[in-house]
Amino acid sequence: MTQVREADVIVVGAGPGGSSAAYHLAQHGLEVLLLEKAEFPRDKVCGDGLTPRGVKQLIEMGVDTSGPDWQVHRGLRVIGGGMRLELDWPELASYPDYGLTRTRHDLDQLLADRAKQAGAHLLTSHTVTGPLLGDDGRVVGARATVGPEKQQREFRAPLVVAADGVSARFALSQGMAKRPDRPIGVAVRRYYHCPVKHDDDYLESWLELRSRSSGREILLPGYGWIFGMGDGRVNVGLGVLNSSAAFGKTNYRAMLTDWLGSTPAEWGLADEANADGPIQGAALPMGFSRVPHYRRGMLLVGDAGGMVNPFNGEGIAYAMESAQLAAEVAVQALARPAGVARERALLAYPLELKARYGGYYRLGGWFVKLIGQPKLMRFATQHGMPHPTLMRFVLKLLANLTDPRGGDAMDRIINGMTKAAPAV
């Protein structure tokens, strides 16, 4: 006989988005089941970098980021066009002025623990296989298999938050495929032991990747990063967007080692002996690549809803922000009787997401198309990098870091651009 358990809300997936949603829901006194297919600690493919947007969300969840396990970053070091430029995170009223790195191996368990401390029930080794549907086709829960024996269980709730990441199996089961007109990226990353750069206080972004493996220097597609983890290691990776002619036609793992072969020898990134683990890859679903974000009892958050920032590939902050919003909407909706009044409240979720990010993601989509043209990207790098004021503006735009009210002239220009752009 299949076991059945009931709750106010079921959250599928205990990554940053799912754990954030569970935390905020439980904080409001709701009965929350957080279903995770793996056991903690577990790893995820990620750059492990948190901009001030992500740091703000950690603070919202009461996470202490002052300990030695967090590597603090003052800003972003940009390398390209034969130049290197260090840009500090902007000083804003809305966000802190520092970023962080922490491995997903640690971060995800920490956030899941915060959800548990708030009162959510975390159930690991629960692989969600699909939704439970009511007679009217509405999502009323989830089916899962438990442990190696694959015991069948059912979980019922008036609302389900789908936070199952890039795979988005829960949304796919409802016919919600990715939109082909939205940007998507592919990223690969690897950890290396690197005493020279592990405690770097800037995140490092490479706008140009070069290889000397063929005996001559050639320009590679995509962009790269080197993020110090503070534990003797760096997270090194690269990404390629679908606006590039190389997308889907390149051996990304080989490209990563080709690029690292051109980095300074004292960094040790070309030495296989310094590698810590294999090269791993993942897709980056960007710019609302899966919509609608609410449908008949199911809310999508984070990567499941394609919320990665097209400008910089950042996903953790937007997963956590959308999760907090989903929780706020769910709390208001469940305070109303089932039916028209509750649906009216739930439909506010996609509308608010569109208002917050729609114009910005539209700009990001245009940006992705532009940088997919190597000549244009090279021109922009060569002529933009020598101008620090312009690059500070670019940093604010790419990281989506402005004060919505007040702020400086840069903030007002960026905010005006995002409001003027037609929302995706």
C-alpha cells in the first residue's frame, strides 16, 4: 500500500531555491515538506560565486557569513583586451558591498539545515517521479520513490513549489518545455589546488580565452572565470552561450584544459596533479526560458523556471529571490479559501516576476546576441576596458546591482533602461 503524507506546501528539490522557499514558508507557520533525491552533503556543478545579490538572500535567511569557511570578495577583476581591471562591488543601500564563495557541497546543506531549523521537514533520498493531479487536472501533490528499495510514496498539498533545477522534470511532466527563443548557456568547471590564487579577494572574469596548445595562440569562444575558494583551491570554469557559433559543436572540457594551458605556470592550473576532481558541466537556462511560472497549483522557482541572469550566468541569487517571492505569494494565497480568490493571489507570482526581471532579462537577451559575434565582442573589450567609469557602469548592469530609488546617475540610467525594455 502506498504511503500518503499531507502538508500545506510541498517543495521539490533542496538546492538554494528549494531550501529558501521551504525556509520562508516555514517561517510563516506553514507545514512544509522539502523533498530531495540525494543525501547531504552532495555536490552540484556551479561556479560557487555569490554576488552581493546572493549575499543579501543569505542574510535574509539568517546565515552568518562572517566565519572562516566563507571567502570574501571585494569585487570583480576583469581580464580582456590585453588589460586587467579591478572593480569593487558598488556601495548601495539595497545590497551589501561584498561577495562570497562557498562550495555547493557546503552551501546547499547549510541552507537545507536553515529550512529545517525554521520548521520545514526535509526528506532526503526521495526521488520525485511526477505530480499528483486532481480530477480537474490541478497539481495536488507529488509521487516519489524512497531509497534504494524505491518504495512508492505520495505527498499531498494544495501547492507545490518546483525547485528541481535545470532538469525541471516536474514542470516537464506538465508539458512545460524550454522556450527555444530564450538564451541558454553551457558551463564546465573544475577545482584546482592553487596556493597562489585560492585566497584572492576578487572574483576573476576572463572576457577572452586563448590557447597555445596548437603551437600558436588562438582565440577560443566563450568566457572564463577563476574564483578563489579560500581553502587552498580555486573554482575554474568557462561558459559558452547559444548565440556563439561554437555552441553545441565544441568539446568544452578540452577547451577548458586548452585555456588553462595558457595561464601562468606558477598558478599550476595546467598541471593535472593539481586537479581536484573531474571536469563537470551543466546547462544554464536563462531569461525565463520556461514559462508560465505558475500553473494550476505549481510554482516554478530558480533554474526550473529558467531564471539565470543572461548577463553574467548568475543563478543562485535569482533562485533564492524567486523562492522568497513564491513563499510570500503562497502564504497569502493559502490564507484564502480554495477557488477563485486563491487563484487570484497565486497569479500575482508570475506577474511580479515579470515586473522585477522581465525588462532586465530582455536586455540580457539582446546582450547575449551581441556577444555571440566575436568581432563585436573584441571591439567592445578593446575600447571599453580602458575606461574605468564605463566599466563600473557595465559591472552594475551585468550584476544587476542598483538602488531602485535614489542612487546615482548610473543607477537611474540602468533602471530606466530596464523599465523601457519590453518585458519577456
